[in-house]
Amino acid sequence: MNKPPSMVWLPADHRLLGDHGHQMPFLLLGDKYARAVKVGAQAQPVMFPLASADQIDELLSLVDGVMLTGSPSNVHPSHFDEPVADPSLPLDAERDQLTLALVRACVREGVPLLGICRGFQEINVALGGTLYQQVQNVPGRMDHREPKGQPPEVQYAPRHSVALVPGSVFAEWAGGTEVQVNSLHGQGIHRLADGLRALAHAPDGQIEAFEVLGARTFAYAVQFHPEWRCWETPFYSAIFDAFGRACRQRRSQRLQADDLARSTPA
């Protein structure tokens, strides 16, 4: 009998789609994120539609990892005590309500956690950090947004280098201390949360990767997008391979605990 695959929870985006005046709510997950989990991490991506923060503990007991994806929407600045700087930019308060609590639960329970772009920002905010709402307007910072109107192959192409902390897992995955990455974000880290350590920086000093200090398992996040055709880029592939191994380890522990519970007399 085949072993069940590792299960990775990917929270959904909440979005209104349709003609103006006739829009309907949708729960969305980008194919590239699910595919990176399936192919790169060799795990089964799962969603829990309409999951709420008070269900997190019970739902985490069913999965082996959590990946917080990127999104067109921004983390609402009220979570780091700022007013909205640009009301035209999309927000997703329902996602915030779930994911900020989910981050803290993953760290507390030792569940493998990978954050990408918005997910990177969510982890920082959930643990007490703050964000620049518009990095491109910060003196000394580059414009990290993607070229609009271009095909995905151009938007997700390498845009700038990042310097990786020597001896870090990111330097190990990259095979060196400098690597080229893509760049598709408007928000970015301003103050790093106390429980995090920066492991990569862009040429302008913007934090591009971090680890959760003291984590019992895989707990890393990146501002760039390694999910984009991760199997074509060795550095990106290594990130998902490591995440997948951590998820399989949790799966093994979870199944052993279930077997023990079944064999223990009531």
C-alpha cells in the first residue's frame, strides 16, 4: 500500500470577479503555487475554503506544512498601525484574519512554513514587524515592481541580485553568496520582527529572505518568487526540495502518532 502524500495547506485569496455591478466572491489559488508544491516539494497542495482563525488548530493537525503564497493584494496596514497610503491598491482583510494567526500557530506547533512575497510580508507582520507600503517611494530603494503589460516569462525573469548570508541555508541552496532572483512586489519589509533573522538583501538593502529564529522545523520566507517554474532554476528547486523534506518528516511523525493512538487501549 502506498504511503499517503504530504499535505501542504495553501490559504486562498478572496476576490470579487465579474462585470462591475455584478461581481461575485471567489476563493482563488494560483496554479504556479500549487504546481510548485506538487512538483518541487513532492507534496499534495490542499485548500480549506472559508477556514477561519478559530479552526486553525484542528486543520493544522491534518496537514504537514503551510505555504503562504504571493497575491495581488497587500497586507492591510492597520496590522502595523498605519493608515492606507494608496486606496487604489487591493487589500484582502479576510486573508489577513486567517494567515496572521496561522503564522503564529505554525511557529508554536512546529509546522513547516514557507512564505512567498505576500506570505513573506505576512510572517513579518504576524510576528510584530512592519512594512513599507510602497518600496518604490522610499529614498534609496529601487522599484521592485514587475514590468506591467509584459508576458509572465518577462515579468518573472531575473531582475536583480541578492546577497546571501554566508553559511546560511540560502547560501547552501544557491551554492554561493550571490544569486539572481525575480522581483514583483510593491510592499516590502521596513522593520524586521524581533523573532526573525535576515538572510538575503537586494542591492538597495531591501530584505529578500529571512528565517524564524528558534523554529523547530523549516521556517523560511522569501520576497521573490521561487515558485515560478521552480524545476528550471536550481536555487528555487532547492528551496522547495528542502520544504518538501521537512513536510515528509512531519507526515511520518504525524502518522506514527496516529498509529500509536489507535493501538493504545482506551
